[in-house]
Amino acid sequence: MSKTIVKFLPPEEVGEDQAGWWILHLDHDGEDGCYDAAGPYDTQAEAERLAEPWLNPKEDAQ
């Protein structure tokens, strides 16, 4: 099952130039699976706004 999360990645994990808020699209349950990433973003609010379609998908009206 895939899911999308917004997570802060600190400089200790990714280096100073890549530290910030990231949108992670996970292919498995858990953060150790395969993923696609977009970021870094300066604020959590900005990352969540951009990730909104994946964080809260709308049901198709039929």
C-alpha cells in the first residue's frame, strides 16, 4: 500500500543543502520502503499545501 507523508529531514541525515521539509511518496507501509521524494521546502505548511492531493485524496463522484 502506498501513502504520502510530509517529513522534516535534518542536516545530519541529508546534509545542510538538502535539509528541510520533504514530500515522500512511500510504496510500502513504513519509511524504509521504496519512495519518491520532492523537496526540500522551507516550511511544513508549504510542503503540506503542495502534497494536499495525496494526503487527502477526494473520492471520484459517480
